[in-house]
Amino acid sequence: MPSLGADMEAGTLVEWLKRPGDRVRRGDIVAVVETQKGAIEVDIFEEGVIERWLVEPGTTVPVGTPLAVIADTRPAVAVAEMEVAATVTPTPAPAAPPSMPPLLEPRTGAGRPRVSPAARRLAAERGVTLDRLTGSGPGGAILYADVERAAAEAAPRPAEPKRLDLAEMRRAIGAAMARSKREIPHYYLSTTVDLTRSLAWLEETNATRAPAQRLLLAALLIKAVAWALGEAAEFNGFFTAEGFQPGAGIHIGTAIAIRGGGLIAPAIRDADKLSLEALMAQLRDLVARARSGALRSSELSDPTITVTNLGERSVETVFGVIYPPQVALVGFGMPVERPWVVSGEVAARRVLTTTLAADHRASDGHRGALFLANINRKLQSPETL
Amino acid sequence: MTRNDITAVLIDELGRIAPEIDASRLDPNAELREELDIDSMDFLNLVTGLSERLEIDIPEIDYPKLATLGHAIDYLVQRLGSAA
């Protein structure tokens, strides 16, 4: 069971998407697990053949529990396996979907059941098959109320719009943020970025593109952070019991608000190596999947830093709370038009407050200031992003 | 395509973005971004959906004309050159 964040303790296996004997490769999606962050697809890091499952669907297991045994394809190398820990609590099996009324209903008893006329009318209206009902009337006669109840039970349930439990997500956010505030000695820096060049470049670029190919400012901001991180390794990685561990790549957790409340920050992997177009396509895909509850496990465990963009809602300044075990969060507010001094003259400029919340165990304010200044510099030459 | 057809397409696209809201009962004068709690990504998806289904270009510079349901319908009708 993969850990999808510092706050996750257990997950429930919903279904296997591969069977024993199937060959799997790194990146294949092998299972779906239900977590506080919704239903997450588990992608695999190993290569080999699934030997057997260790956890059955419907079972809740703690983080770290092996889910399956994967045989290495090289002969005679056994992959370590452990049995499921004892804290297994089976969850109720998902309710069977309401069955369609069969065309021909088998007779179960002898003769027709006794049915009140009102009940018969209602049954015809609602498509309820009387032979299946147990009547609550005298002598087992089927009454109006019996049909009503059966119709209600058989009615197709409203489609679940999302497999996200927002109350659970709130608890998960609370646990992670409490840990962050308890353990991480945050420091905060802020700078104001003149966005004139970036916005002008964006408008010019988008003017010649169909909507499906247009870029959002968020893509530029994420790319600028990713690039600046290349020269600021102490903000990209994890703080663990062994101290700061630099990230193996630059995987930017992108905070995405969930409709109805809640927040999730899946990774855009290797954001420093992506073109703006590729980054924008990933962002679009991630937002859509985050909101429909279909993220992959690696997307939630990979982020080496988080970027949050609260500019959508008239907020000028973000005071970030770091998502453990990460060590930094970059926050962007809303671009606002302000009087600005350019070459000794006051001019109206669109500016953006950019903040850094960082872990003092991994870096200090001087390095943080250089990092922010570097983000600013990248945004002054958007054509190079 | 009539004004009603265009309205139906717009309401359908809004429903995709904000499935929990009955877009057909929206106040035509309310700001869509506020009323539906949509962000710039949602808005871009709306514009993408509308431009593909109605086969029109909606340049970025015109985005402010789509601020409310009523204005958006007016804009799309004018853009499509519809008589109705």
C-alpha cells in the first residue's frame, strides 16, 4: 500500500487491474485503492510477473503493506514478501447494482400473489415485479406500501459524481498541516514580480492559438519555479529522519482546489524538462483527474515541492504551509495593476506577489531570497521558459 | 442555430464544469466565475468546449464578454451571426 502523503495511514484495495501471471512494467496501473484523497490508481515501480495477490479487494491495510508478490523475470531471484499485518479490517462489499427487471419473472410460489388493486397499479407504473415481493398484508397480500418500498429500493441510485470523500480529505489535510506546523520551522519571504513581460508574451502567444492550445499563466509560473529550482537544490526534496534528501528530479506538486472544498497537489514530473505546451497539457489533465478523483499513486507521492496559485480569488499574498516531508512551498497571488517605478518614472504595471515558505532545517533566508529573485528573473524573459 | 440552441449548448458546457449546479436556473446577470466558482482552467475548458461545438473562434481578448450567462449568449449569437 503506497503512502500518498505524510498524513496517510491506511488504504482500501478497491480492485485489481492485473491478474497473477500478468507481466507488468514500470508505470503500469495495477490496482485502484480508496484513500482519504479519493480513489487512486496505483502504478508500479517494478518490472516482472505478478505471482500472486496478498490483499483481496475490500480489505483495508496500513501503508507499507505488500499488496502482491512480483516475480523478477530474472530466474532464481525471489522478491521479498511479507504477509498482511494484523490490523486488517474488511470493509463491506460494495452494494450490488440494482438489477434490471427481468423480462420473464420466474414464478417462485404457486399461483398469483394476492395484490391490492392500488398496489397493482403502482407496480405497473413503476415497473415492479410482484412475484418477487413479500407482502406485509393479511395472508401475505401485497400492499401499496410494499410496492412503494420495492420501487424505491430498485430505483437507480443517483450516479455518484465523484469518488471523493470531502470530509475525509479535510481530516487528511488537517493531519498533514498539523504535523507541518508542529515539526517544520518555517520561514517566509516575499517579493513582487513585474508581470508585464510575461502577460504580454502570453497574450501575444495565445492570440494565434485555438483555445485547446492556449497557455495559462499558471504554466509559466510553474515552469519558472522548476527552472529556478535547478539552481536551488535545497528547496527541492524531502526532510526525513536522515535529514534533508534532495529530490531525484524536479516534480512540482500543483495545488488544485476541489469543487465543494478540499485540495490536492499532484506532481507534474520533471517540470524543468517540459516545454510550456507539454506542461500545460499535463496541468489540464491533472486538474481534470484531480476533480474527478482519478489520480495515480505516484502523482501524490512524487512532489518534491508545492506551488500554489491563489490568484484566482482576489488574494494578493499567500502565506504557505509546507506539505511534509517537502521543505518548501512557493505561493502566487493575483496579478494586480499597481503604480510602479520603471526607469525613474511611475507607470501602471501588473505585478504579482510571490512568496516562499521554506524549512529552516534545509535552507536559510539568504538562499531563499536568491531562489525568489531567480524566479523573478525567469519571468522577465518568458520567451525562454 | 437559434438563440435557444446556443443557450442549450452553453448550459450543457457549464454543466460539465460545475456538475452540481443546475445551470439552466442561473441568474443571467450573475458573474459566472463567482456564481459557479470557476477558475481560469475551468474557463479555458469552457471556451475550448464552446469553440469546438459551435465551430467559432473565441479570442482571449473577448473573454470579458463571456462574464455573465446573458452576455455570453449575446456574444455567441453575434459571433455565429444568428438571426434568431
